[in-house]
Amino acid sequence: MTLWRLEWARLIRTRRLLALFGAYLFFGLTGPFSARYLSDILSQISTPGVEIKLPDPVAADGIAQFISNASQIGLLVVVLVAASALALDARREMAIFLRTRVSGTHAIVLPAYTATTVVAATSLLAGALAAWYETAVLIGNLPVLRLLLGIGLGFLHLAFVVAVVAFVANLVRGVLATAGVTLVVLILMSLLANFGSLGRWLPSALSSAMAALVRDTEPGVFLPAAIVAVLATVALLFGAIWLGGRREV
């Protein structure tokens, strides 16, 4: 069995694939529903005599609710799944077995990175399609081209996130350490996005691109972040392979 097939088998047999698809599909189905009926729900649980009046939802609200949850809980699941796949040296026996049978670290890192990224992107697509359908049924139609562009930018963000995990996995040891450091990096990046125009250049801006684009934000706003995400992803993968090749098991 090649390492490519091994990574796909791991994702399926360890139910990581189910965890990713389940998270994004859940938020894709419940996001538009909560956007449509949030006012009614709040009215039912509010103090008697207190009337809560919210603006009527628009179609963009359905996607915004989906992205709000997917960019937090969904991204957390992606980081955990990626860490379990890429923190190779957390399993010493497996690391020794693989390293003594491949020509270089790239033969280990790239299959794990690719398989995880493809499954994460496919899960995001499934969730976005579910949110799209629910929004069309409950609230209204969405701008198709803008939504598709937002999904594509979401793919790019996930590719960057998994690349961060790959790099961190070759700096520290252990699944939890890899996931923890990666989350700290992503949180710091989100905080830095609040400082002036810097946020336009950070890949974290791509996580909300789908919701912003269906609200008529100009696509060009996300071009700097997209360029940085591509360059950073390539650099992080090269760094992960280089660090992995220098590490002693």
C-alpha cells in the first residue's frame, strides 16, 4: 500500500472524514435555519412582556450564520484532524517504520497534507451547498458567482491552515502540542487583522470571504490575502519538509 492510499485509509477508518463532513454539514443546515427563525426563537425565551424585534433576514444572513460557526468549530475540527495526520513523530514506531522506507520527508508530508486538505475542502463545499440550499428555501436566492468565488477562497484558507499544521508538526512533538500551537498562531493572526489595513494581507481574511462576498463586498478586497495565502502555503510546506528531514526520531 502506497502512502497516498494509506492516508486515505486513515481518514476513513479513523472516522476523521466523518468528523469533518459532520461538522460542516451540521452548520450548513442549521445556520440558515437559525438566521430565518432567530427572532421567533428569542421571542419564545425572552422575559414576558419584553418584545424583541429584529430586522427581517436577508439571504446573505444564512451564509453569514454558516460561516460564523464553520470558521470557529469547523476550523477547530480541521486543525485537530490535520494534527493527528501530520504529527508523525507523535507515534515513534510508525515514524521509524516510514522514515526508513521512503526517499525523503516529502514522501510522508505531502500525502498527509494533500489528503487532509482535500477532505477539509470537500467538507466545506458540502456545508456551503447545504447552506445554499437551506437559504434558498427559507430566505431567498444568493448571487451564484460570488458564492462560488467565496467557496474557492475558503478552500485556499483551509489549504493554508493545514500547511501551518504541517509546519508546526515538525517543530513540536505530539498531536495536542501541534494543534495547540497552530490554534495560537491562527488566533494571533485574527487579532492582528484588527490593526488597520494589515488585515487585508492576512490569510485569515479569507475565512469570512464567502459571507462578505454575498453581501456585495468587492472581490478585489481579498486579492492581497489570497496572494499571501498561496505564497505562505508553499513556504510552509517547504519548511515542514526541511524541518522533518533534519529531525531525529
